[in-house]
Amino acid sequence: MIYDAAIIGTGPAGLSAAINLKLHNKSILWLGAGNLSTKVEKSEKIANYPGMGYISGSDLIEKFKAHADEMGLEITEQMVTAIMSGGDYYMLSAGSDVYMAKTILFATGAASVKGFVGEEERLGMGVSYCATCDGFLYKGRTIAVFCGDARFEHEIDYLAELAAKVYVSSAYEGGKYGRNGALAAGELTSDKIEMLPKPIRQVTGEPKVSGLVLTDGTEVSVDGLFCLRNAIAPATVLKDLALDEAHIIVNRAMETNLPGVFAAGDCTGRPYQIAKSVGEGNIAAHTMIEYLAK
């Protein structure tokens, strides 16, 4: 099946685009986190979203989820690791699956744009974004895992079944492997899994990954690094996508420099506001509909 649109990101921009595309009877592949947006959910108070008055982020997320359910929108909880042009459509690699879509919308937010020093250069040379795709390559070897969300913890367990040693660095609190999580607190014992004492700063090795440098200068020898994030920097996923520093360059119709590829929300730049993201998602959807009509 070739979808009319693939939306990468489930925050306000992605939701807005999905709603409008659904209203126009377009087939949609919506990829991202099932909880929609941790950033919105953790907001203590939102005061500038029209019609909502003062509302907490958790309450607004519940309204977003209810709207998505009412529209019959379904989220595919996979991370897109690569996009390739197929001529009149694009092929998206996500986990061990490949999808096809006529148009692409990046709604990935601002938090996903920065990787580690040396990460992008070693993609496919020891750096991987998919445990189920590449884990078998590291059977009996030493690897590191950067885990950006508790929903990826099962992938750490999977990698630990294969590797001889797994170093874990995380960017969230609690869970099994988060900061101050069960492993860090000594509540879990494992011969294979160990928390790194400091965050990762740099990936090293020529040409393949051979080690990591932590923020305190400590060097750790590893054969590979798995980066498990909610999203990957768009320019890493899709080559030749034009950026202005960390942001995707778009015009007022949310078009990028590539045909059939659009962007909306925080990934296009400031201001990082929910209302702005919703508006850009709406514009992008209507431009995508026009593109598909041609």
C-alpha cells in the first residue's frame, strides 16, 4: 500500500495535520509516540491556547487523545530511521518495516535535532537506531545504548540477551534504566548491564565505532552504540533536506526544498508554541492535499 501521507511526529503539529488529512479522506501513516507529546504533557500551565483558558498540559493531552480517538486516527509506534525517494513516492524504514507514502510531513519537534558528536558520521559503522534490525550484529560484543524514553526499555533487555556487555545512558527519570531508575538505584542486578556514570558526549572510532567519551572526559570502549530516541534528526533520516542550523527550512506553505516533503511545528523554528504548531500542521495538511491533487 502507498499512503497519501506519512506524518512523523505525534505532537500538536502532527495531530493537527492528521485531523485535517483525515477530514479530506486521505490515507495516513502516523508514526510516533503513543502518548502524543511528553513536552506538552509536562507543562504545568498553558495560558495562550485559544478557547482553553488556563489548562494543564496533562489535561490538554487528554483532549488531544480524545479528539484523535473520535477521528479514528491510529498511531504506529515506530521510529523512522531512513527515508528514500522512490520517484513518485517515498520509502520509509521504521524498525524492520518499510512503508511507502506520496508525501511526508516532519512534525518531529525541536528536541530531536541534536545527536552526539561523531554520531552521524558513524551511522551504519557502529551507530544504529534500531535494536531489532541490527542487534544480531553484536552478539557476544560490548555495546552502549542511549535510551531517550522508558518505552524503549524492552529493547535494552533484547540487546542484553545478545551482547556480552551493555552500557546504558538514559535521558529520563525512573523506570528500569532511567536516571535514578531501578538499575541506578541498585534494585536490579545484572552481569551484563551497567549504567554509565556520566552522559555521552562523543562517539569515536575510525572508521567504525570503537569508543565513547563521556561529559567528564572518561573514555569507554565499545563496539557499537544504539541510540533509541523518539525521533532522529530529520537531515539524518532524509539526505539533502535543507536546514537553517537545527531547523528545517520551509516557506509559508510549509514546503521544504524537496518535492512532496513538508514540515510543521517546533522543527521549523521559534516560537516553540503549541498554537503555532497546530496552525502550521493545519497549513501543511492543506498544502499536502493540493500537492496530492496535482
